[in-house]
Amino acid sequence: MKKILSLLVLTFFFVAPAYGDEKLDSFLEKLKSIKTLKIVFSQETKLPVAGDTVDLYGGVIYYEKPSKFRWEYTKGSDIYLVSNGKYLETVFPSDNQCQITELDTKSELFPLFQIFNNPENFKKLFEIVKIEKSRNFETVELKPTYENSIFEKIILLIDKNCNLKAFKTVQIDKTFATYVIKSWKENVKFSENLFKITPCSLSSSK
């Protein structure tokens, strides 16, 4: 389970492109001014091998452009991940295990972080499959266009004020995950040690 959850998280995150869509374009435009983010979220995950079982999680994401982040679970798991922009450390405290890998910004970086990092490259990284509009929300379905992605689709839920309220990922193996954003704080000042990677001797690679 820990390996599946780790993979789910890792493989997890704009001159605005002219798609002629006001909410999406405004959301992408807003991302240009964001340097840091703190996101509190809840997560529901359904694994294909588990039938109808839905696992519930909660956590906090700290993000700093470009590619620095700390993803901590506060409910359902004690796994946390830290990226200093070049290397990614995954820690499993309950099992006293950890691993460090070199960060591949395309195949391993969570799709939402790719959007945050490179809004100007949005069109190169994702194909817009469809956009559905309602009175209060807009649902945007995306398909990654880069190689080696484990994701089949990413769905963004944008509200009438052009804020991201939720996102969903569907992996090629049919693992579904829905993330509901409970709190979104922009340009927060973080400690310099927040994205510091501690030496991990149990399992590492460069």
C-alpha cells in the first residue's frame, strides 16, 4: 500500500493560453504571480485492486516555485515527501524507511505542480479534452501529452471566481483520486528548512 500511495503522490501538480475560456484562462493567468502556496486538502482514493473500497486521507501541501514542495499527510497515513527542486525524498515513518530519487520534472512530478511551475507551458504539457460549465463551476478535463506519464486524465474544478476548488486524477491502472481543497493561501513565507532533504541511507539513488 505504501508503494502505491507513494507512486500516486509522486506522479501528483502561464502567459495564459488562449483557449477562449474565461475561467480557465483567468485561473492560469493568476498562477503567474504565485511564488508559494499552502494547500490544506482532503483526499479520496480508490484502487482498482480494492474493488469499491475508498481510502480517506487528509494533508497539507507546501509549494515553492520552481519544483520545491513538502507533501504531508495528517490523516490516513504518516508518509511525507520533500523536494528541494532537484531531489525527492519519500519517508515512511511507521516503517522506518525512506528513499531519495532524482526528480524528473515531467514523468515524476505531480501534474498539479507542473501547472504551478510552468503556466506558460500549459499547452505543451496538457491537451484539453473537454470543458463542462455550470452556474457556479467549470470542469476541465486534461490529458498529459508528455511521455511516461502514469496519468490517463486530470480534472480541474474551477469556481465562478476562477479559484481551484478540487482536482481529480485517473491513472492508467484506473486508480482514482479526488482532492478537495479546504484552504488555499498564496505567497506565504516559509522557513528555509521546510524543503531541506535529510540524508537517507536506507534506500537512495542519484
